[in-house]
Amino acid sequence: MRTLDQVDVTGKRVFVRVDFNVPLQDGRVTDATRITATLPTLRALLDRGAALVLASHLGRPKGKRNPDYSLAPVVAVLAKELGREVRLAPDCVGAETEALASALNPGDVLLLENLRFHAEEEKNDPAFAARLATLADVYVNDAFGAAHRAHASTEGIARLMPQRAAGLLLAREVAVLGRLLAAPEKPFVAILGGAKVSDKIAVIEHLLGRVQTLVIGGAMAYTFLRAQGKPIGRSRVEEDRIELARETLARARQAGVDLLLPSDHLAADKPEAGATTQIVSADAFPDDLLGVDIGPDTAKRYGDVVAAARTVLWNGPMGIFEIDAFAQGTMAIAEALARCTGTTVVGGGDSVAALARAGKSDAVTHVSTGGGASLEFLEGKTLPGVAALED
């Protein structure tokens, strides 16, 4: 991929695909993390005398204009962060938007309205991509979170622009995640959690030849435990993935990978706040309870493995961490990552949220901004938005 220092942007209009898909409440941005993540790229371009045409999606308006999904609330946040006026175009294409883009001077910033107000965006319609391409001279993609989608603004337009490059954020994501797959320092530990084996099985398969230890938590652990014949009570299980889990356990043994599963659990009578809970062992799980978190012995065992690693990847919580009473296992992993002196990478919305809740976001090497994109990258898939930037 070309990077920012390899393209000439002075005096030119730069179309920057950003990821401003931020949470809103009462017309205000409640979490500006995705906005601030791309500021280094925007500032670098502005410092070199570029005019910016920013484009993003927000939510799922299903190809129709919907004021609830307008990017208008982003304008005030972005203007404050950049210390300059940011103008919102009435649309992402059309005569008025083209006129606004044409009138831009170096240092000006124009934010296009939600790309997904047009169904052609997600269809990667060539004509729509061509209309976007008329708005600028240079294309920069800094939206790693959308790089796994072959949309008009991430793939189609890039093929039409003579000068294209990766923004600083996207380039860092690819570099950090790429090192995990290509040359991780050993021991390399991957911690995978969340609800479903089916969501993570491709990542597990791709990592088996690379990691020394694979740590499993969350509801997906119960499918593996069922595959081992362990009692799991009423815990969530993917019945159609039990055989796959059994095969994965066998492949891990063949690859010499230490695959760790919970040895104790926090079990509850219901997956809700206020539930009656107790710590149970993996060999004596009551029939009438369900697992909501890893137990304290497991949390310590996992934490010790993580703290001693030289490379750690974490994707997925250890339990229903949104409920305080069920969050201890996930918080223990966050604490262990903070103690680790090696390279620590966290991806996935829940893991990132848990890390922030533990106050440890600044204690890890890299927090990935791409949930689905980071998973597909770690599965070994080619991301269309990245491939489109390659020479």
C-alpha cells in the first residue's frame, strides 16, 4: 500500500474515507473515539496544504435519507478537535455537493452526508463510485472498520483515483495485525471469547499454527466443554458446532498448541442483574444453572499466562461483562494485559469497551478500531478496502 508520505496532496482536494459511525443520543455524539482516531491523518493532510472531503456511513438507513442517521452531530465535535470550520454537505453526491467540493481551498474541510443514504454505496455501484471520485484529486482510506466491505467508497472509488493511499490509522492497523500473523514474538497467546464458536472458528483455525497458547472464554467455551463431555448445566451451547469444537481440540493437540478452557465458572440461575450466583467447578456444574463468567481460579490461571506472554491478542469477553456481577473474569483479563510487557493487541467492540471500562486502554500496545475487519484480517482474508490501495 502507498502511505500518506508517498502521495502529493499540496493544494489538492483529498477524499478521505473515515469511520464516523459513532453512537448518538438526542442528537449528540456520546462516544467520539472513532472521530479522534482519525485526527492524526486529517491533521497531517491539512498541514501539507490539502483540502479535505470527508465521507462516512452512520448506522443502517437502508439506502434512504433518514434524519436520525445524519452526520450533522459529528460536525461540532470535528470542528472543535480540528480547530477550524467544518461544513456539512447536503448529500454525498449531486450538483450542490460538487459545487461545494470544487470551491474548497487548502485547509478547508467538507463533510459529506451519510453515504448509506444511497443504496448504491453498499452495492458498490460503479456509477455512484464515479460520482464520488469527481469530488477530489486524491483518495485516502482511513476507515479500517469498513475495509472488509467492498463498497463504493472503500473499493470502487479507489480503483478510479490515480493517487490513492492508506491513512495513518488504517496503515497502523494493517501493520500491527500483520505482525501478529507474520512474525509475533513468542510466546504468542490469543484470548478468544464471546458468544459463538461459529463467530471465531475461522480465526482459531488461522491462529493454530502461530500461537503457543489459545485461551477460550465466554459462552463459546461451553460448546468446547460439551465436546469434552463436561457438564455445563443450562449454559449456552451451539449444538451444531459441537463436532467442530471436538475437531478443533484435536487439531490444537496436533499443532502443539495449549488450548485452555475454564476450570471453574460463575454460574447463575438467570443471565440478569440480581441473579443468584455461585462458583462451580468444570466437573460439577449444576443442571439448573448457567455459566455467566469464568471463575476466579480460571481468571488467575488465564491472567498468569497473559502476563507472561510476549505477544497477546484479545478478542471477546469472558462473560456477560455488561452486568457488574458477571464482569470479574473479563476485568481480570484487562488487568493482565496491562501487566504484560510484550505486544498487546485488543480488537472487537466488547473487548475494547471492557478495556475502557477497566481504565486500561492506554496500557496496551494497540486497540483496533475494526471489529469485523480485524476478525476477517486475522482469518487470513483479503480486505477489499485494503486490496484496492495496493499498487
